[in-house]
Amino acid sequence: MSGRGSDPEVIARFDELFERRHPSKTPESAALLDRICAATRAENRAAAAQLDAIGDLFGYRLSRCSENEDWAIDTMEAVTAEVAAAATQGGRGLSGRGDRLSDVSDDRVAQRSDH
């Protein structure tokens, strides 16, 4: 390798290293990323629908249990167990959404309290 020119092997090695760190966008990679993004959006819509239905179930169970909103925690725990059991029996899991059940329940209690 001389001071004025670059060895083609060195240039090829740098090109390869750059490509690994900053992959170029190709039609194939763009199509794959589009598929990934579409699947993620569908999954997010399904998760939102599931959480909405859980909130509806919580509101339904709370309305049938008592007029006492202090019992909301008992209802939340019962609905959490009910949903987990139903999901397990159906062969599907909730994929870690149990921690979000309390958020949905809290929102539903707040909505009921506002009325």
C-alpha cells in the first residue's frame, strides 16, 4: 500500500464494516420492514381491543358487585384472575399484560366516579 493510493482490500474491508453498522436500504429490506411494521400495528390494535374488553368486563363486574367503590380492588383482582384463567384455558397467554390490567381498571373506576 502506497501513501497516494488505497489498497482495494482495505477499501472493501471498510465498506463491509460500514455496511454492517449502517445497512443500506434495499427494496427487499424495505419490504421486510414494511411487513414488520404492519404486523406490529396489527398486534397493537389487538392489544388495545383486548385491554378495552378487559376494562368493559371490569366495569360490568363492578356494577354487579356493589355500589361501594371501595370494593373496586377486589373486583379488579377477581377480573384479573378471571381473564388470566380464560386466557390460559384457551391456550393463549396474555403476554405480560397483567400489569396493565390495573391501569385499565383504574381508568374505568375514574370514569365511573365522574358520572
